[in-house]
Amino acid sequence: KIDKVFGLLDATLGRQTYGEEGDLIVYFGARDNYGQTVTAVDMFRADWNGEHMSVTGIAGKTAGGSNLQNTDAVPVTDTDLRGITVSCKMHEMVKPSAYVYNQVTHRAGARGAQAGKNDNLWVAGVKAKLATGGFSGSLELAKNFGENRSGQIVDGVTDASFANYKGYAVQLKAAYKADLSDVGTVNPWGEYGMGTGDANFNSYGNNTFTSIATDYRPGGIYGRFDTAANVALTANTNGNGAGTMASNGLSNRVIWGVGFKATPSALNKLTTGVAFYRYAYHRVTNRAPAIAKSSRNIGSEVDVTAEWKHSDNVSFKATAASFKPGAAVNDANGVGSAVNPAVMLAGDVSIKF
């Protein structure tokens, strides 16, 4: 890390983490999913901070190819990432920002052939955070652009034809913190997220919203057993696409949740909470006639938590959660199949240093 390059920029080079935990679009770092997976990115990062504005730019690789194509002698499977974020700091209550990211995945194949054309994903968006009194909220809008050449699966067969990225997503969060005299604090909250899906990949467009490296994983069970976890939340192993129910941000999802947290005055290091989430597909992919029944309802979840904050750097958390499968899971398993809720008891220790 280099501070004040030419007196203007802070620069960081090499393998590093990037983004904020829970971010919808890009996050590289430690996760609290099952297996505690860790990701990083090899890149150059530059930060400029002005009085009313800040700018962050990145350029690097999330994956590097080790093999060479026989015909063109160029690396394959490389994935390049670049992006820029502009944030406004003029107002204390409202903090807007805008971003653009570009991810290029190099593909194997002869130069000029369809199999050799790179996948080129763009994600552009705006977001704003609001804080006034006890209220806090955020809004984020994101849109996909670019050329999708990685291949879509149509009726179990990979279609390598060209398609444009066309997905979009919206995310809303709101919370209110009320201080009750001699009682403690109560913090009700709610959130809503929608990312588009695609019901038919035969068209020349991929309408499924696609993030770069999402970390939006709401729910104790649904969020802990996401697509990047060592064990993912899946409906069955019948091979009919049911495994896509695992959390993958807002890619083809409609997710909403409500809940509250409370901290009593007598035990100000203890925070208890309860949350309810509902998960659904935005669109259901066309299926073969034998499994044509297609519900969007993935399921719902109830979480009860208790967290003891020993200090600013050490905390202990207990979670009891129950995930009830929805009609989409029943449809995927077939008529007469037994579908049971998933129940979890978990304990977590967080140490910051």
C-alpha cells in the first residue's frame, strides 16, 4: 500500500480484499458461510478523496489461466476485472454513489470462432444511503450490459449462441432505532430485493441479473449455505435444475424480509433479534413436459438470534433457524415426495484484528 502517490492518490497493489460484506455486486474477502470461504483479487487499486467527492478505481484479475490454446498461443480462462466508483460526501444525511464494473472472461477456442469470443459483462448502478434521526435506509439500482458468450442451458443442452446481458435489480432497506428510557433500544427493519430472471434462453438476450461477485446472502440457513459454500442449499439431486435454489444474490430472485432487534438497558452488550424471510424466483425456466409444473416459491425462513458483544473486536452469536421449502421444491422433487424443513442451531465467534 502506497499513501499519497504524487500527493494525490492512495494506491494498493497485489492480492487484496475488496468491497463491503453483504454487497450486492462485488465483494472479495472472508465470508461467514458454511466452510468460511475466502476470496481475494489480484489488482491495482487507486483512491482519491476530495472535500466533497471520492473516487475509487480498480483493475486486475480474479482468475488466471495456466494453459495455452493450441492454435493461438494465448491464455484461456483468464478473468479480468476493472471498475470505478464515484461517491458524493457533500451531505451528512444522504450519501449517493455511482459505479461501473466490467468483467471479461477469456474463453477457449480458435480466434474468430464463436467458442473463442470473450464473455463481456458490464454492471452499472447507483445507490444512496440515508440517515436521519433514528431512521436509516438505502436504495440501489443496478443494470447489466455487454455480450454473454459463456453459453446458456436450454432444455439441458448448452446453447453457445451470442446473447446480450439485459438483467437489472433493485434493492431497498429501511430500519428505525428507537431508544426507550430505562428499557433499551428497539430496532425494527425491513428489506426488499428483486433481480430479473429469464424464462426462455432461446432469445438473443440473457435477462437474468448477473453480479460480479455478490455477497448478498440474507437468512441464517439460506445465506449460510449459498452457492459458494462447501455445502449448498439444494432441493434434490434429480438433475432437473432444482439446485439453483441456493443463494446467489439477486440473480433471478425476489426476496423480502422483516424483523427487529432489541438491546435491553440492563444488558447493553446483549442484542436479541427475530427475522422472517421469503424467497422466490423472479422467472421460472421452461422445463420439459414431465416436470412442467413450475412454482416460483422457493421457501421461507424464520431466524432467532442472540449476540453478546464482549468488546468492539470480540463478539459471540447464537442462531436458531428453520427453513420451510416452498412449492418450487415440491415441484422439483415430484409428486408424493417427502419434503421436510431444514433446522439449524449455530454458534459463531467473531474476532477482529
